Amino acid sequence: MEIYCVVKIGGTLTQIAAAQRLEATERAALLAEIAAVPTQASTESRVAALRQEIQEVERSVAHRIAYLQSIDPQEERNVHSCLSLIDAHFANLGTSPA
């Protein structure tokens, strides 16, 4: 099902690019937030938490990209070639026989 979803929304290369964009966007937002925090001893824990969030985003995206890269290209092509059949099957799940 996961490969179907990946293929349905553009394929592995598209999803890898999307994950990389998400990581860059999240990192930039967190770095901007860090830059906006005044440099005081009382804010050190907030900055540390934001840096931890950056690391978590990086790990999460790296995990997603590793998964996407593990998808066998032949399996992706097979799902892509059967996409209309799979879509029709899912469409028919919601209908009752007459």
C-alpha cells in the first residue's frame, strides 16, 4: 500500500525531493526562531530544544529518504503500470453490488 501511495503522488524521486524541501523549510524556520531568541542564560533551554527539533527533523527525513530509496524500481514501475486497475479496485470498494 505504501508503494501505491508513493507512486500515486509522483514516485520516489518526487517524494525524495519533497522530503528534502520539507527538511530545508523546517530547518530554516527553526533557525530563524533560534535567531530571534535573545541571548540570555534564561533562554538557553529554549535554544537547546529548538536545536533538538532540528536534529529530529533531520533524522525523520533521513529515515523517509532511506525508505524511499529502498523501494525496488521494478516494483515501482509495476505499481505504476497497474495504477488504473488499483484505482478502479479502490473505487469499487465503496459500491455495493446491484
